[in-house]
Amino acid sequence: MLYTFVTALLINAVFARKDYGLSGELVATPIGYRPVECVLHAEENAVLTPVEGVGTYAYYPESGRRSFHPEIKGCVENARDITEARRKRIARDQNKNKVVGTALNVDENVDNLKEWEVYASETVSPMGTYTSQYQLPADNPTTGKDIILYYFIGMQNNDDAVVTIIQPVIEYCDTCGASDAAGWDMSPWNCCANGQTWQGPIKVIPESGAYINGVVMANTTHDYISCENPSNGDKATLTVAADHRTFDWIAFTLEQYNVVDCDDYPSDPFWSREMKLVDEAGTSITPTWTIQSGDGCGGTVKEQDAFDLALYSKSS
């Protein structure tokens, strides 16, 4: 079943290729297509210190190594356009209570993140910690089609001047996994201080059906993203120091690239289980989720309760 995915990806590519003075080469990330110059990879657990107008200082505690990554004007402009489009998209979905993707409103410039196919979200008081135990589908997506699927919880600061997001991301990819073969992997992501999208180390390599822990945390001194396989202790982290952001919106999301047939999706749901949500003051939060379902394949999020959600990529 071919439908609007292809059209959406073409629209997003045109938007991302706006002239930012960069090479024009794009890569998929959990915040949309980004110029390759703007996406950075930490091969070890890292502590990042972004300095506005300067760049990001990275420290790697395991090796003691340090590096500096200068701010690039085109990346700052691209990140601003992408995150502003995302903020408008969320407002449209919430204010109109409308299913994501029912129209390609290019003139509104809000369909840039059409790849966010299905998600559950909640506007909250400033968040402190959001944790989840992911359960992967028992069946894999179709291989051999360059499909990329991202599943994640995340926290976003929609009311700040610069919108950013932190995400512990499970990825299914035909060729971009840790072993360059089809399969699942997991890594922490931080976007987009200084216009940079950072991917943490790929240390967690789960199997279908596995249970994996994801954590995002924010306080006045640092933000923290963690991915951990409880079965073997493998763990990957990114820490963003001296970067207090007021995260006031949370989501549990499926993001897709290159899917053109509903049968390419796994049949089983992706679960976000045993979620714990605590605000900056230490008060537990019981979320009231707003569900945005996908177009074409009938994907949606179903609540077992407020803390256990099943994300179906297609009609169940």
C-alpha cells in the first residue's frame, strides 16, 4: 500500500535543503532530516558543555579525551527552522485536535516533521525526570528497503526561545546499526543547542522482544540521557552540563523514514512500560495523554493505563 510517506519525505527534503551555506547532504535523525555537518557522534559516554555563539566542548570521562566543536551558522539556522516548525506542528495538532498527517499544509511550514508518524504527548509542569522500560516488538520490520524506525520517549522545551529535545532512542535500521546490518540498536540523543544534533555511543544492541531502559532527566546543573540493557548492563549516556532547559512537553513517539508499505512495519506493538514522571520540584505526575494517530496505516497509541502505553505502527 503506497501512500503519503513518499510525498512527505520529498517535501521534508526540499525544506531541509534550504540554502544554509552547507553541503546539502542530509542524514535522518530523531528530529528530522539534518545537514550532515550538523550531526555529531560521541563514540564514548560524553559530557557536553554548549556555549552559545561559540560551540560545544565535549569531555569523555572513560578515556579522558576532550574535543571542541565550533558553532556553524548554517546549522543554527537549520535547527531554528526545524524546531520552530515542530513547535507549530504540535500547536496545530493540539489546538485543532486533528490527526497528524491528514493534510500536507506546506504553506504553514509545519509538516517538516511529517516523519513523526504516531505519538502520545502531554504538556506538563517543568519536568525533572522521565523514565520508561521499552519492550521491543517480537517481530522485525521488513529488511532490504533502507527503512529507519525510531521509537523514543522525549522531553521538549516548547516555551523557550530555542526549542530543543532530549531522547533515549531505539532504532531499527537496515544498514546503519552498530554492525552495519539490519537490526535494533539504542543511543541517547540531544538536539539542538548551538545548532548541533548529538548522538551518543551505540552500546546497547537489543534483540526483538527485549526490555530496555530509557531515562531523560533535567535539573539546574545538567541534563542527562541514558540507555541501558538490564540483561547485561550495557549502558550509553550523554550529559549536557550547564544547560538548564525548562522541559514542559513530553512525548512517546514513532518516527519513520523510507516506509512506503504498511506491511513493512512490525505487527507487534512497541511498549513504553512502567513510566515514571517527576517534575523539577520532585512531585510525581500522572499524565493525561493526547494521542496523535498516523495516516495510511492506522497506527496509534493505546493506553493500558497512564504509565503503560502500546504504540502500534499499523492497524492491529
